Amino acid sequence: MTDGGSNGITGNRQMKESILEMSADLAWTVGQVAEAAGYLWQKGWAERNGGNITVNVTEHITDDIRRLPSISGRIPLGSVLPHLRGCWFYCKGTQKRMRDLARNPMENGSVIRIADDCAHYEIVADAPVAPTSELPSHLAVHDYLLAKGSPYRASLHTHPTGLVALTHCSRFLEKDAATGMLWSMIPETKAFCPRGLGIVPYMLPGSKELARATIQAIDDDYDVVMWEKHGVFAVDTDIMSAFDQVDVLEKSAQIYMAGRNMGFIPEGMTDAQMQEISDVFGLPK
């Protein structure tokens, strides 16, 4: 979704030293976010300021970083997320463009920490850039992942043209109909996105209802969830892995549409051929 307006940020302290200079691991992770953001723009999946990225960077936070003061007031999350106590996140900024984030991630995003009450957050660095207006929804997913003991630390929302187009056809909104078709287009799709594509019916972007439906889809064992007529939401261990899953699914959608544009319905691989891939690669059922 295109980000909304201000999140009520206060304070204007600018840090002389970037937080990225205080942790090589944090700098590398944010660099990966910037690289992924550039790919999203190049592929045409991030028009204007569309799309969001949040990454749990807690493991890269040093003692010196933990002592840094806030550069914002305490900002409410709108709910209590108990598993996020002590967590830190890098977040794309609201009204910020992916193409700009790719060039300068700390001017188009910020590092935040969750308050001890698990109901507020503060911006710590580098500048008081308000996080995405969809932050509460993203953090609700991260809270769920931590509660589940998942190793996933990155969440990505973007607008892949082919996948969004599929959701304008009611047949592909049926459970696993899109998954079966996408898997059959090219062997790599099942190999590298073995859990397929979950489907969430259209709901108001950024709403709590959409967040709950997304969490339910992830709980049903999907790593990539399609929001009808909107975009995808993907989770994985890191942002590049999340991006890769969306990339392979979108490639299959493009192959399907290329066949249709050439005047035929692509046959796809047979069930036996796809089962062989699952057996050879040891993929989950």
C-alpha cells in the first residue's frame, strides 16, 4: 500500500555519527534492505512510495547502541505486542520511496526500539523519520513470529504486477489454485517457494483485520501471502530471502501471462513432474 501520513513524530535531533557506524552487522543488514529496495523499484513493483519493509535487527544491536537516547517521543502502537519487548527494527519511512531508500536508507528509514510496555516505540536513529503507517500491522506479524519461535526476521510488502493481476480472476482466489498454477510454470518456483502462495480476500490496507488475516495465513504455513487486488506480504529469515520468494512467484506469473498473450493456456508441468521435484529436493508437503 502507499504509506499514509505522519505518525506524530516529535523531536529533531540529528546524530553526527550514523548508527550504522556503530555495528558492522547492522550496517550490512540495512545495506541488504537498500539493495532489495532498489530491485523492487527496478522491477516496477514499488511505484511512488508503495510498499514497506521492516526487519528485526535486535541481534545486531550493541551495548553502545542500546544506550543511545530517543530522538522522538513515545509513539503508541495501537496494541500490546508482548513478544517484542527489547526488540529493535529497521523500518522504511512513511511517504518515502523505495528508489530513494536504495540510495540512502537512513534518510528514508529509521531504527526504532520497542518500549518496555510493548505498546509504544521510539525512534533512535539516524533522523526522526516516521516509520511506515502500516508499522502496527508489520509488528503484529513479527510479534507472532517470535511467539512461534520462528527464525524469520524480515517482512516485505510490495506490488508485483503479475501476481496482483492474477487476483482479479476469481478462479485464482480459490485456496491453492494460484499456487498449483505458479508451481507448474517452471521447476524453480516449487523448489524455492515450496510453501506456495496464501490468499487473503480484499481488506482495507493497513487495517487490523488485514493484519489478523495475514497472520492466520502465515499460521497456515505460507511464507508469502497475496492480498487480493493489492500486493504480496512475504516473511523470511532476511530481506533478500523474502524478496527471492516473491521474485520466483512473479516469474511464474509472467510465464503464464506470456503464454496467454501468445494465444494459448500454458499446460504447466504435470503433478508427477512436480512430485518428483518435491522428492528430489525434500520439500515440505
